[in-house]
Amino acid sequence: MSKYITTPIYYVNGEAHIGHAYTTFIADTTARYERLKGNETYFLTGTDEHGQKIEESAQKHGKETQIFADEISATFKSLWDEFEISYNKFIRTTDKDHMAGVQKAFLHMFNKGDIYKDFYEGHYCVSCETFFPEMQLIDGEFCPDCGRATSIVKEESYFFKLSEYEDKLLKHYEDNPDFIMPRSRVNEVKNFVKGGLRDLSVTRTSFTWGVKMPESLNDNKHVMYVWLDALLNYITALGYGKDDANMDFWPASTHFVGKDILRFHAIYWPAFLMSLDLPLPKTIGAHGWWTRDGEKMSKSKGNVVSPKEVADAYGMENLRYFMLREVPFGQDGDFSQRALIDRINSELSNDLGNLLNRIIGMSGKYSEYEIDSVDVEKYHTKELEAMNKVLDSLDHYMSEMQTHRYLEELWRLFSIGNTAITEHEPWVKIKNEQKDEALATVALVANILAKAAIMLSPVMPKTTETIADALNFEINNASYIDMVIDKKLLKLFNIKKVPPLFPRIDEPLMPEAPNAEPNPPKKEKKSSKQKEKFDSSASFDDNLIEIGQFFETSLKIGTVLEAEEVPKSKKLLKLKVSLGEKDTRQIVAGIREFYSAESLVDTQVCVVANLKPAKLMGIMSEGMLLAAKDEDGLCLIRPEKPKKAGTPIG
């Protein structure tokens, strides 16, 4: 079975940041996982180098546009090579083969009648390379995506008949529930399409840095618009427009993208493919954004996280593990040195590293480093069954892109190993001359480490290579089949000593971001008086309020548009709620124990709308939900019948 995995192509207006690294890490992990399973896999990444923004950036730096693009693209490729990203091709939209493929696609769409020439006048955001209708603008001027000022542009343009594909797109979403992942993002795409699609401007005449028009059209004043050019990289990289050398890998198994470009990939791209009579990708996975210490990253704040800086300080694979373990796919994540250090010390050093060291030490004392699995099944049936149950569960989490759950479940293996040592006490059995039982426990844990290393290898390939070398085997498809699928155990071998894999880290190894609190002070315990709840012996009159006081509270009906779990919290959900205002409200609510994020989307709630915004776990909350709670649990207060968002409650 063949698999085709892609990252978006990264825009060359700046160097790689932590968000680029996250996308690349999860795509690389997926590609390595598919190869481990024996699937022929093609992995694509690269850079997007055309457009007005690049042209203007080059001018600001006093460089020719191509030279500027060459330099920035090289920084991405160099970083991915340093990080040993296992891509098959690094594509650039300035590659001649890519541009030839784009011209072929344009001509196909034009001859089909899906592209026509007309005039366009509208608000254009240079930063987002996107036109917006006036009704979508903030205050009639500012971009709804990035907040920057737009400019009114009037020029001749070729248009793609996006409006012709509304019904086809909606049908595809309905027929293919896994097309957009996580599934909680499907409704936002559907609602955008249902709101009506306008034909899409796909060429510009106001700048020259782009793919030229096909020669047969004899219209040299136009260059192709960045999204048509950029999205086609996924097929030109396979040879479309040239020799179709690798088109057998199409359609893509997974396009990994940031949630800010989901609309382009889930609406424009499938419409283009339908026009080209090509099959659509199987899945588009949209991940969230990354903040730092609870704050949005920006150059002006001086808190942008450089993945190279973090990797140099803490180790690339430690960073890779942290990012894939820290946040559920699709939700926003937060980078902090303290959280990274905690995971390195607790999970990597204590759980994994120490377990390996214990086995090396015990095998050296009890059997001169020789480990034999001959008696494992005799003494450890319970542990083997628990181990195999975990191993059998892992593929589901990877197929759902939930690397945090994959790693969480995988870590149960180390718990099984440590518990086995504690319960069976091999040192006691050695004293009691029960050497076979003692050595069986050591061999059990060696097998747990070997199988865990195989399944951890897509996330931490170099680290697990060291573990496998210590256990005298190689990680590849053959060992995956033998040890994970067929449940075989290690053959007789001598374990090797290895230095500690994850030395403990006591203090941050990089400068903290401005205003960050690496060790926030502990909250003081409330006094007994502060803890007191309503005193039932107090007089009723003492708790009466005036009618005017009641009306100072603004209660409104809200519609939940998005919902997601808050990382590192068992109680909090982060919601996007419409109150009928220009902007949606972000509300953090402690209801995760009673409601799943998915169950809240497209439902209505009652909101205290005039509370002063406050931060919960570093996340701004702009309101509070009304709920009732007793010994049977919590339930939200909701309208009996659907009401318009923003309807006052009185």
C-alpha cells in the first residue's frame, strides 16, 4: 500500500518558527510510522516563494526577489536536514518543473470553461494574499484573518468558477467524514461553503513575481495568484505536467496544515482537483497554533520560539517528543521551558531512561549482561497480555492523528515494566535461589523496552536506535512484524551498556521570554473564612438585592461555534461562542468532566456577557456559562428552544 504525506509549503517571508517545526514533526512521524508498517511512503515538504508579499520583502532587504527567496528557502531546507526530516522531495514553487505543471493545470481549467477573464474590484490583504468582500472586513477596512489594513484593488483578472462547486463540495464532506480532521472543524468549512462561494481571482497584473501564463494564451501581463500556484505543488511534486513519474502516490493520504489555511485546502484545493478531473486527498489534518507561556508569539513581544534554539539547548528529539505529546491534534498548544523540562525529567528520564538503566544494571549483576526470554511466558503471562493490549491499541491513535494519546498509551508499557520489577523483586528471588524467575523478569522488561522502542521510533528515531542497539536488534519493518504484530520475543543476547539517555535538567537552558514566569509563585491557601460558603443561618433579608443590581448583569444566549480541550487541564474546555456580535467570544469553562468538546459544537448556552475578561491557565476568557451542579453532577442551563445568538435573558 502506498502513502503520500505532505506538509504545507512554507512561505519564505521569514525563518522557520515553532509552528513550522510542529507541522513538520507530525508529518515526519506519520511518514516514518507508515514506512515502519511496510507501506511505500512519499513525504513532501518545501517552500512557497511567489506573491506580492515576497516581492515587497525582497525590496525592503535590497535584494533581487529570486536571491531573497533562495536564501530563505535554504534556511528551511537546512533546518529540516539538521533535524533529519525524512522527506522524499523538497519542492520550491520557483522550480521550473513546478511552474510548468501549474501552467498545464491552468490551461486545462481554462479549456474546460472553469476559468474566465473579467475585472475585479475589492479589498485585498497583501499579508494573506487574499481578497475579502466588504461584509467580512473588520470596521470596513481591516483583514478578518490577520487584522492588517486592506487596500482597494481594481484590476483585470482571470477567475476560477468556485461558485460552480458548492454542491459538489458539500456532498464530498457528507460522503467522506474523515476528509477534514479533527472532525470538530468540519462545520466551520461547511458553514463557509453554505454561506455562498464567490468565483475566485486566480491571476494578478499589479506585480510580476509569480508563474507566467501559458504561452498559448498570449497574455503576459498576468501572473498566477499565489493560492492556485501554491496548492498545485502537491501534484507537480509527483511529476504532474512533466512525466507523471510518481503520480501513482496520488491521491494524498494526508495533507497536514495549520488551521489558518484549512479553508484554502478544504475548499479551493478540492474544487481545483475536481476541475482537473483528479481524485481528492483522503484527509486534510488541521492543527492548532502555538503560544509561548500563554501569550501569542510575535516579533514585537520578543517571544518567538526558534526551534533550532530549543533543539540546540534541549535536544531535537526531546523537543519533538514534547510537541507531539503536549497537545491534542487540532487544539492550540503552549510552549514553556518548564513544561518541556517536566516532560524530559518525568517521562523520558524517569520512566524510559531509568527503566533501561535498571535492566542493564540487573542483567550485569545476575547474568553477566546475558538476557534470555526462554522463561518469560512461563512467569509473566499477565504482563505479556497487558503489553500486547497496549500495542494493539496504538494504530488507532496514529490513524486519528492523536499523537498525544498514542504516546500516552505507549507510556503504559513502561509502567507495566516498572510495576513488574516492583512486584516480582528479582533481587529477592536471586537471594532465594530463584534465579530463573529473576532472569525472566529482567527479560520481560527487556522485551517491553524493545517493543516500545519500535513503536516510539517514528517519534524519536535516533534515541530508539540507541535503545535497539543496546538490546541487540534493529528497528525496521521486519522487527515490527516479528515483535509487534506476531508477538515474538527477543532471542538470547547480551545487552550493552549505554550512557544515560536523558540527563535530568534542573534549570531552564534558554533565556526566558519577556514577562514570562518560569516558576510562578504558589497561590496562598485560603483561610477558613474565605472558604466559607453561604451560611444557611443568615437571615433571608441579608441576601436580597435591588432589581437594578440584577439588571447590571448581562445574560445572553450564545451559540458554540468551536470547542476544544485545554492542554494540561482535566477540567477546562476552550469555547468560541457567538453572541451575535461582530467578533466571537472566547470562553474557558470548567465543564470538561461533564461534556466533551465535540458534543458542544452547534449547541446553545446561557452566557454572563459583561464579566471582566480574566485568564485561566494563561488563556483569556471573555464570559461565563450558566450551569447547575449537585451531587449528581453538572448540567448547562440552555434555552428550551433555539434562539438567535445574542438574545437577552431576563
